[in-house]
Amino acid sequence: MSEEWSPAGWRQKPLAQPIDYPDRNQLEDAVRRLSRFPPLVTSWEIETLKSQLAEAARGERFLLQGGDCAETFEDCCSSIIANKLKILLKMSLILTFGGKTRIIRVGRMAGQYAKPRSQLLETRDGVTLPAYRGAMINRPEFSPAARTPDPELMIRAYLHAALTLNFVRSLVQGGFADLRHPEVWDLRFVDVSSRSHEYRRMLKAIGRAVSFLEAVAERPLAELGRAEFFTSHEGLNLWYEQAQTRRVPRRPGWYDLSTHFPWIGDRTREIGGGHVEFFRGIANPVAVKIGARCEPDELLELTRVLNPDNEPGKLTIIHRFGADRIASRLPQLIEILKRHERRVVWSCDPMHGNTISLGNGLKTRRFDDILREVVQAFSIHQAMGGRLNGVHFELSGEDVTECVGGARGTTEADLSRAYQSQVDPRLNYEQAMEIALLISRCMQGRAPA
């Protein structure tokens, strides 16, 4: 990166989704303190992920990215972190077996504390206040004090991210990742699924395959008890990202050491804007989300700005159109990048384009719409002579009721039982397991139905 780029250069650019901190001195003090804290991740972990993403672009790996829509500080506890990690590990094992390929496991965690909003203001009973933007920015209570952006929350976000990462690393390097016995998984949803027989057969086959490998090796496969795991979050709050961006010994360039894999949201990807300016200068692999309003020429220019050297593994495109629009929007975007030989990882986010609002004010997503978008994504990429390289989900390891449908047939009336998200609805444990089983069919070139 040329000398014209600096971690603070984004401040000179127009900014979508700005955060209005009222006390500038307090803000600068928080950024200064954050910049002195130890990094949350390392440059060699980041480079490992980048090389694996390059393999995904060649069809040698598959990216599984998932986790909370927005983390909260209250959820920084052992059971919630462990359950979130467990569901991603289980999904990855199913995809490995079904797709016969290695899986890159990336969690939306240890930093997913800031969210863009379609409306930056919220009005209740004639009172208008800033919208809740995530635990890093302000608080959910509807009061002027709570909704005013507070720089000290960035410090709290860093500390909770560090606690989360420490626990995750301990788990994945220990025996927690040992999933050799799928028969002990919680699979009650299988019994009420029309695909019950197929699910049971697959899980038994996984167990037999692992037992066979261990018998041949004449010892337990220790690597099955450990797993590589990477973190990601949306780089919405550039003050936070800037504070953790630095040079490292024996490597060129600047690394954002708050996470392995930051992404730009669909609302903040304007070329010439502050977010693209910041992301173009960091050495991390980065992603950008694109929705229905993204035009082919715009996407092509984004790839040139964010990955000028066309480096394999550097840039992931996460498309999020919705089940009803993907067929009309995705092919032209694939075609222009293919024509110009731009190297990207293609990932499908089937959550955001399928969000609906109910009469009671709750947001939800229909399982069938989520599945329909994923299935179309696999088919479209194949028809265009390429392949889908990954998937991106908002999900929970808990028994929440936020999305409708799935094998158990969750209805709108069921949502009130355990609707916990303060922002967007997530797949629960059972729905996430079911979607992994169905995606594994797509990876084999088979329709899920």
C-alpha cells in the first residue's frame, strides 16, 4: 500500500452510517487507549485465513461463516459462546462429509458489536432518538442517555471480544472440537422431518468414516479434537478498527488486528466513502456485501479498489438479494467479474434479503425462503461456469424462536416464546443443523427436496 494511505485517512471521506459522538475529546481518548491495547488476533493467523480463502476460490475449500446478528456484552458467557462454537463445528463436519471438501470456519463473533440500521432515528410516542446501533455504540433502552453514542463502549467491546477469543481458542485447541460421535448430538428435530431417514443415514455414515480412519491409523485421530477457527465482524465503527490497525514486524503493510476477516456492509460500500477507503489499505482478507441495488460496473470497480493486485483470497463477495431477486441480479454480476478475470470468493448470505416485518413489529425470516436462495445460488454459479464458495448465516446455538419454518414447523405464533434478538432474527440450533444437511446435498450437486 502506498504512503498516501493511513489508518486515519477515512476521516477525510464522506461516511455512510456515521456515528455522532458528542464529546470529541472523550472519543480521541478512547481511540488512544484502544491503540495501546494488545492486538486481538495475529498477522500470521490472518495470512493463514487468506491462503485458505484462496483455496476456496479454487474450489478446494468451502467457507462457512455464521454467528449472531449482533453480539451483546451480556452474552459473553461460557455457555452461549460454547453453544455458538458447537453449532458451527457441527455444521462444518456435515459440510465436510457431504461436500467432500475442507471447511473454513469463521464466526461472526468477538467483535460483532455494531450494526447499520435502515433508519438512524427511532420515534416512539412522539419522541425521536438515535436508533440502537449495537453494544459498541449505544444502549438499547429508549432514553436520551442510553441512545447517545458512548466511546467508552468501544473499550468494553474490546474487553469482551478478548474474553470471547480467549475462551474460543481454549476450546478449539482442547477436546471441545471432537465431534467424532454424532449419535450424541441433539437431533430431536430429525424425528419430525420428512427427511428423517436421510439425516440419520448421513450421521451414521460420518461416524463410520471416522471409526474407519482411526482403525487404519491404529490410534485416535487427534486432529479431530482440534479445529482452526477464525473471527469476523462488520467494520462499521471505523474508530474501533483504526485503533487496532498497525504495522507488524517482518511483514509489509497494515493489519487490522481486531479480527481476522472484517467486512463492509451493503449500506456502507460506496466507492469514495470512508469505509471503502479504510478497507482498501489493510492487509486482511476482506469481504463486501452486495444487495439488489449493486450494478455490475459498480461491483467491478469495488473489486479493483479493494483488491488492486487481484490477489487470490483477498476479497470475498457476499451476495444478499433475497429468494425472489437472486435469479435476476446475480448472473450479470458473476459475468462481469468473470469477463475481467477478477479473483474473488463468492459467498451467499440468504438471511438479509429475506427479512420480513410482522404486524406486531417483530422481524422474521422464513426457512423456506432462506433455503430457496441458497439452492438458487448453487445453481446460478454452476450455470455460469463457476461455483459458490461459501455461505454466511445469522444463527444461534440456542433454542431461540426468531425464524419461522424448518422441520419443526415454527410458526409466527411461536416467535414470542423465545425471541431474543434486539436487531435481526437468527436461525436456531435445529434450523441451522437442518440447513447444513440440506446444503450438503447442494454441494453434492443434488437438489435438497
